Amino acid sequence: MNHDIIIRSGTVVDGTGSPSRRADVGIRDDRITEIVELDEGGLDGSAHREIDAEGRLVTPGFVDIHTHLDAQLAWDPIGTSSCWHGVTSVVMGNCGVTFAPCRPDDRATLAEMMESVEDIPRDAILDGLPWDWETYGEYYASIDRMAKGPNTGGLVGHSALRTYVMGERGLDEAPASDDDVAAMAALVDEAMAAGALGVSTSRTFLHRVPDGRPVPGTHAAPDELLAFADVLARHGAGVFEGAMRLGERDNDRFDATRSEVALMGEISRRSGRPVSFGLTQTDRRPGLFEAVIEFVRSENSDGAHVRPQTTARGVGILFGLESRTPFDRAPAWKQLRTAGNGRKLQMLRDATFRQTLISDADVHGTGVDLEQLFVLPPGEARYDCDPSTSLAAIASERGVSPAAAFIELLLETDGNLVANLPFLNQDLAAVEAMLDDPLVTLGLADAGAHVGQIMDASQPTFLLSYWIRERRRWRVEEAVRRLTSDTADLFGIRDRGRLVEGAFADVNVIDMEALHLPHPEYVHDFPGGAGRYVQRSQGYDYTLVNGAVFMERGEHTGALAGRLLRSN
């Protein structure tokens, strides 16, 4: 056989932004060996397996640079929900919260910090991870040994560094000592030598440990961050990623935010490496994202390489019968929420209890803006925030209270109602403006994080189905480039993100017309039975990782060919 796999007659969108072309793709072992256009006769020879891609897009596997799958991959090696959305490479360790370096006595501290910041259950972390490391290098070796579906790389997190070096002092506002900084820099050096993709930090006051204090590193002085930049400079590798302080404790001119962006510019120039950070629109601070982009442009014009990353849609809290409802502050609704699995729908079908729920909601109200709580239509997860689909609008149309409308919808869907409350990137026009800017990368999908609240790992499917197929806002070639080579190049992930001869054979075969997002589902499949949202898709015929068919029409084939991503 000339090849292990030939993908025949597909429309190849190679991830570079170049025009698509109809071609055959040949794969041997873990590499793409030949790509021959059909008007040149296609590929000669045969293969152990041939995949008919007639009428399909053939793209590189998607590269997700902002995940928190740090714990989940230990018990869920295929990385749900990312695996259902064409993702073949993931970056963990974002926002400064990681599990290494870590002394045995600090395991619970780091697990509790991850739960507090990223809503990943502490007990699932402690029970699910092997914890067979202390240094970051040992941690990376553990990830390397782990059977995994996606290719996986990580950043070394500032909070873990401070905890390891400073212990409880790492939470203080007082600056770290020179010896502390030197010790942390040495740990970053060890992590980079082991192949870490860079270093991450959190400076936002929104990220807190369980007792309410900001996470370690929030108050770090610039010299501490610049010491990490010096390490990246010596290695000539890695990215600096941050959850930065944007619009917080700031004035109307965003002077504090300008200083924060200037610090990122200095880190980038000092290290000679890219800086990546999350950026979203928020109704609470009009004009913020536009100002940040202009500040970044100014820094980049002075030699920095700073790039914001944003989402393809609003970041929203999900509401439903199994997770939370808008009325949970009322006693009867609290009783409903704590009912055992399988009993909630039965309770709703009791007319007397329904009336109690409605009356309680009328008395206690809700802390949710019901005009911004959008009900996803049956069978389809639309995130375009149509005002007519808000719970307030539906209740008005039906002539009942919002609580009564919510109950009616739950009963009509047999308890499968899902409603979405965007709290970041609420304005899709703002999302469109950010995605229209070549400075902005796609990220912030947060796969593995906030598992009981949000489900944004499905963003690639939303980008392709909504922005490209439905809205025709950008060329499909540009959308695929943003999902593949743009993110891979930014994080130094070599030989991935492009369908070119010699690259690793991470490939998607996609039926664009069939691409579809069903509702998120609430399941109890984490260690200890902890609940979380998952979201599947339709339209991905095949996803290959390193030449092995990983997913086939939404089902895992059993292949776990993912590899560790290294910066060296």
C-alpha cells in the first residue's frame, strides 16, 4: 500500500487562508505525505483505508489555545466536549492556575484554587489525577505517559509557582523578595527546559481562592513578571498568557487598563515572545474592548507582539432543570433544585407544587435579567440572542409570569429546556468587530472549566455554522485559518494547523451543510458523580489525530493517538 489512509475528492481548506481546492490527501503513519489536486488526476495507488470526502471540507484539526482540561484528561482522555467539535490540539494551564510545580502538601490547595477559579470540582481533581509529580518537568512527563485523544500542551502557572516558593505569603499584597523571584524564575526555567509552551498568570481581581482573596500573583510587581519574560527570552520559546486586569478599578479614560497593556508590551519586548490575553465586550464597561485594541496596536507599533483572544459568541451561564433556574432564591425552587435525579420533572407535574413555585417566585423575585435570558429553541442551540426568545418576551406573549412560562417550557420539553444568559460578549456586533480584526485570535473557549455553568467548547462549530454558513460573514478559508494555523503559530505548536505535505496528520472531514449544534446536556460523569454540561455536534464525519481516525460521526473510535506538545 502507498498510504495508510487516503482522503479522496474533498475540498481541501489547508489552514493558510489560501483558496480551497479539490484534492486527495494521502497519509502514512502520523504525517501527511501527499496532496494532489483532482484536476491533476488525484492520488495514484491505494491505502489500507480510503475515506470518501466528496462534498466535504477537509481541514486541519482545530487548535484550541485556551482550555482548562488540566484535570479532566486524566479520567476523560478524549477531552469531551472539544473532541466533538474538530479540536485535535489543546493548550492547558491558562490563567495562572495549574497543578505543577506542586509539593504533596499543596495538592488540596491547588485543587481548591482550581475549583474556585474555574469551577472544576475539588474532589474530582484530587481523586482523578495521579499526582505523580512535584516539578513541572515531572508533571509534563506524566501528561506524556497519559493516553489521550487530543495533542496536549501546557503553560506553567504563576499561582502554582508562588504557592511552591512562597506558600501562604504568595497571597499577600506585599511584593515578592528578590530571592522569591529568583526561585520562581528558576522553576519557569525548569518548566521551559521540559517543553512547557510558556507561562501564564492571573491579574484580574475576579479570580479568587476559596476564602475570597485574589489568587497568588494578582498583586505581583512588574519585576516579577519581567523575570519570567527573561526566562522565555533565554529559551527563545514560549508564550506569556494572562487573565489581565482590564477595566477593573479604572476611570472613564481607561488609564489603568492602558498601563496594563503597556506592561504586556514590555513583557513581550523583553522576552521577544508573544503575549496573549483574553478580551471580551461587556455591557458594564462600554468602549473597553475598542480601547484595549487601540492600546495593543500602540504597543505593537513599538516592537511588541501582543494579541488579544476572544470568543466566537457570547459567554453565557446556562439554566435548566438539572443545573440552576432563574428563581433558585425562592424556597420552593431551592427544594426543586436539591431533589434527587429523576424526581424534578415528577415534582413539576404536580399542579399544587407548580402553583407553590409560581407564588414563591412572585414573592422572592430573581437576580437574573429575564430580558437577557434567552431560551434555546427545541433541538437547536442558537446563540444569536433574538429578543423574541428571551424568557421575559415569551412570558409576555403567553400572558403568564416568567416563572409560569419557565415551568411550561420545562414541561413542554420533558425537562430538556436550556436557557442562556450571556454575561460577556453579550453584543454579537462587538464579537463580529473583534473577529474582523486580524489582531484578535480565537480563544477563551474554556473547555474543561466552569463545567456546571457554561459550555463554550463548541465554539468552532458555532463559528462555522453561524458566522460562515448562515451569515457568510467571512470566507471559510479565513475561518479555518483562525481555528488552525493562527492559533498554532501564536503558541509555537509546530507542524500542526496546516494541511501541507510533511505536517502531522491532524485532519477534519466536515459536512458543512449538516453542521449542527444540539442543546447542551447536563450529565453526571465526573469522578464522584459531579455534574457538568456537555455539547455534541453533527457534521464532523471524521477527525484524525496523528494519522489515526479519532472520532467518526460523533463517536470515539477507540484511538488515543494524541501527543505531548513541546516548545523545544
